[in-house]
Amino acid sequence: MWDDAFPSFLIGLREGLEAGLIVSILVATLVRAGARNRLPQVWTGVLAAIALALSFGAVLTFTAASLSATAQEAFGGTLSVIAVAFVTAMVFWMRRSARSLSGEIKEKVTGALAMGSGVLVVTSFLAVGREGLETALFLWTTAQAAGESAGPLAGAGIGLVLAAGLCWGLYRRVLRINLTKFFTYTGAVLIVIAAGVLGYGLRDLQEGGVFPGSETYALDLSGSVDAGSWYSTLLQGVLNIAPTMTWLQVAGYAGYLAVVMTLFVRGVRATAPTPAAAPSTGAAAPRSAAENPEAQPQPQPQPQPQPQAVVGESRAAKGPRRRPAWVVPVAVVAVPAVVAGLVVALARPKPGSGQTVAVSETECGKGFTAPEPGRRTFQMQNTGSKTSEVYLIDPSTDAVYGEIEGLAPGTTRALVATVAGGTYAWRCVPSGGRAVTSRSVTVSGHGSGAKAVVPVSESDLAAPLKAYKAYVEQGLATLVAGTRTLDADIEGDHLDRARTDWLTAHLTYSSLGAAYGTFEDFDKKINGRADGLAGGVDDQGFAGFHRIEYGLWHGQSAARLKAPAQALAAAAAGLQKAFPTQDFDPGDLPLRAHEILENTLQFELTADTDEGSGTNLATANANLAGTRELLTVLEPLLTTRAPKLLPTVDADVARLQKLLDAEHRGTAWTPVEKLDTVTRQRISGATGQLLEDLAPVPDLLEIRKSA
């Protein structure tokens, strides 16, 4: 999170300090002029600027959420480019204007005092509002690049709080900061960060179809760089440098950095003070009231009441009653919020919008007409008497664009899909009935629509299932032999040998992960855990490998372990005999591709299942072997549906395997608790990345009803 927070922290600090300096100059100027009664007008303008920035951020967030995936990419990319332009302009403006900032603000305040209260509100609003809008835009784009909002929001919040503290210190003469150097150094860092945002924005525009070349990579280190490592996370979070970058990304990043940084450095050299002219105290900062002792507010004699004021007050007393002081502050907050709410409401699609399409046991797609290209909502209404599965398909390939599962009779549910040029039809599969397909319609147009998934049937999974069952049966034969050896070791009181044979047998079982769901009650007997048992490790129900592990590594005698070892060998033999007749659901294969390593991350990499042997990493390695075997049998189905998935997953597997191998020395494995923090994070990160890349497998290979 903190890697994603740094760019937002820097922008919050810079923009907050700029806005804070402006406000402090406004306040100091009014105090020196004896116009303290006008300070509420300054704070009203500041409040209006904050409300505008927050409303602008809300509009960006909620408007983008209503767009299609492709449109979101284009929208986000466009705003990223705009944000870079704003930040670049801000960096150069502050470098150029820092020395004259105080004088310019004082002139505006003097003019506002002469023209009335409304002008002073507008002056403070415009001065702070620009910084607020820039902050909101850049914060939104960095959150998009990070893929989460917690880190960027935390970074911006810390930066703004620190900026407020610095401005208070400057105003109270507690601090003296060379602001010229501050804005120069932070400006250079922001240019580097902005180059990364530009590269990210260009990639979004490519994925949104605005620019070509989204799959033409100038840099592809995904196979050799650990995406979960601290250095990779740091580079991606702070600089937006990813392991894979397109040619346009690299050209935009390098071109922007070369041109803008060169101009910035030249400008700094051109405006640097000569040694003779430089202040000896290093106070090259703006000579503002916020940091100049001579400009600090001094005690002023109270101005004598003027006759005009008395007359004015008298007239006011006779005229209409003055409006409450809270009206204007409330209005300046409410108006931007209401306007933002209206914009969001108009931008978001209405829940009830779109075609209403009827489905039943005998008719599917009644009322379906060719939609316009883009993100479309279809209201699917079940007019029949049976629950139905409903699919939007390409009738030429049966590929599925969208689906609704279990549409009950008499109910209506929305199906949202992004439509592009092509042919579309509805397929309805009522429970216990035959599939009904609607007439097809042709949509004209170009652009990128929802990616269709070729459906998988039980017959498609028959061959992978047969291959995997053969793998399991072979593994069970090895397991039975291993548990018998372990039983013989304990029977003969050879506990040192038993510890070695225990690990061998346990790893055999751990490599059969995809079959856990079909082992029924045998799994508890073979690999039960003490968690949840009333007696914990002493409970009579605690059985299997972990029960024996606890005894072997906690000094229990062979006599005490004989019964658990015999029970384990009997359970393994019983499983081998029962497995051929057990119901092995084909749909478990794609599900287990993800679930095996979920258990690894939850139980093994946390050492939750360690009962003393310290071999959780060995178990994780066996789980990885089981996952690899499962992907091997599913490869023909995955390759045709997601050609890029398996190469990515293979790279993830190789990365995790390398990390695990590094903790395996001879017959010993490093216990999870003894891993240093960095190594433990790298292993967990690599496992998490593999899980993320495996996440599409269940959806890609989900069995969909077709008859």
C-alpha cells in the first residue's frame, strides 16, 4: 500500500503547501490591513474550493464506474494524460512564480478589499481551487494506476496534513524553509512520477482501442521478474514501471522524461541567483508574510468608527434582517455536491433501462432486437413455469458473452453486456427441459465488445478427468505403500526413520490436491487437523498425518503412536479401494486449479498446520506439483480459450518453484517461522500472483447447460 501512497503523498504535500502558502498570505495581508472581520470570507472561498475538488473526484469515480470496460480504459487513459499536463504546468509555474507569489497575492487582496466581500471569496476560491482540482485529478489517476484507493488516499492525506503543519510553522515563524529549493527538488521527482503516469495512461488508451499496439511489447520481463517482490512493487507503485511495457509506453515515458526534465533543469539554472545576490541565510524562498518576520502581523491600533459605518449600520437596522452567517458556507458546499450528484445520476444507466427479453420453456428471446453497439442492459423476464439458465451467445460458435444462472419463474433480472459488431442470439435452458435458442440478430459497427467464452461440456472434460483419475490412482498406490512403511517404522520403534518416511508419505498425499473433494470422509482420517476439536491435539478425533507428526516431533513413544499409525495405513488402503467407485465431478477440475493453492496460502504459508516438523514449505511444494499436473491435463481446453493464460501461469509457477527450492537443502526445509520477512513476503507474493492469474480458469471451463 505504501508503495502506491508515495506519488499521492508527494502531490498532496506540494499542492497542499502551495494552497497553504496562498491562504497564509491572504490571512496575513488582511490582518496587517486591520481587516480581521473579512477572514470568514477567505475561509468561505477555501471551503468552496475543497467542496469543488471533492465533488470533482466523485464525478470522476462514479462516472467511470458506469462505463464499459473498454470505455473505462479510454476514459482513464485520457484523464491520465490530462493529469500529466496539469502537473507539468504546475511544476513549471511554481518554479517561475515562487519569488513573486507573495506580491501577486497581496495585490489581489488589496483590490478585493476595495471591491467588496464577494470578490474576496472569489479570490481565495480561485487561488485554492486550482490546486484542489489538480490534486483530485492526479489522485484519481494514481488510484487507477495502483488498482486500489487505500494507498493513494492515505498518501495524499498524510501529505496534506504535513503541508498544513508546515504552513502553520511558517506563519508562526517556527520554521524557515527555502521554498525555492523545495519546489525545485519535488518538481524534479514529480516529473519522473508524471512520466510513469503518462506511460500508464497511454497503455490504457491502447487497451481502450484509441491507439494500436496493445500487444506489441518493447519490454517483457514477466518471466524473469517476480511481480510480488518488494522492488517490483516499488517500481510499479511509485514510477509505474511494469515488467511488461508496450513500445508506445516506453516511447511516451522516455520522450516525456527527456524533454520535460531537460527544460526544467535548464530553467532552474537560468533562474538561479548569483552568489552575490543570494541571501546569506539561504532564504531564497518567496518573501511572503508566511515566512518573513517583517511581514508578520503587528499589533495595530483599532480603527476609529467612521460616520459612514454608523450610517450603514443604521440603514441596515431599518432594512431587511441580515442573513445568518452560516448560509453562504453551507451553500458553497451544497452546490458542488448537488451538481456532482446530478452529473453522476445522469451518467449512470437507469436500472430499468434496456430491452425486455422474455424467456420460457418454449420460447426464448421474445422482444429481442438488434441493439446499438456499446454497453447494453437486457431485462430478462422469465414468463414460464420453470427456472432457466439464460445465455447471450454467438450462434456461429456457441461462445457465451453473458449469462444469468437460475432465473426463477415470474422474476426479472438484468444482464449487462458490451455489444460490438457481430451476430447475437439468446439460449435458454429450463431445468429438466431442452435448450431453446432465439433467432439471431446482426449488429453493425466496430470497436471492442465483451470477450466471448467458448462453453465447456461434460464431454469436453471427459479426457482430462480420465487422465487425472489415472494420476490419482497411481498416487494412491504410492500412498498406501508409504503409510505401511511408516506403520512398520513405528511398530519397530524406529522413530528417526519414521520421521523421514512420514514426510515422504505426507507429500504424496499433498500432491493429490484436486481430488480432496472426492475423498469424502477419508480426508479427515488421513489428513485431519486439530483446529475445531474440543480437546485440540489430545482429542480422540485428531487422526492422520498431523496426529502422527505431533507425536513424532513432541517426544511421544512408539507405543503411543502405534494406534494412529495403524489407523492411517488402514484409511489409505480404504481410500484406494473406494476411489474407483467414488463420484468425481468433472466440474471440480477447473475449480481445484485455484483452490489447491488457496489452501496453501491459507494453511501452509502461515504455518497453521505445522505440528512440529516445520515442513510446510515441503507441503506447499507438493501442492504446487499437484496444481502443475492439473494444468497439464486441462491444457488443451485452456489453450484454445485463453492462449496467453498458460504462458503467464507457467512463468508464475517457475518463479514460485525457484523460491521454494531455495529453502530446500538436502532433506531439510526451512520452517516458515524461520524465514526472514523479505523471503516470506516474496513466497506469499509469488503464490498470490499465481492465484490471481489462475482465477479465470473456473469461469473459462465452467460447464454450461446446453440441453
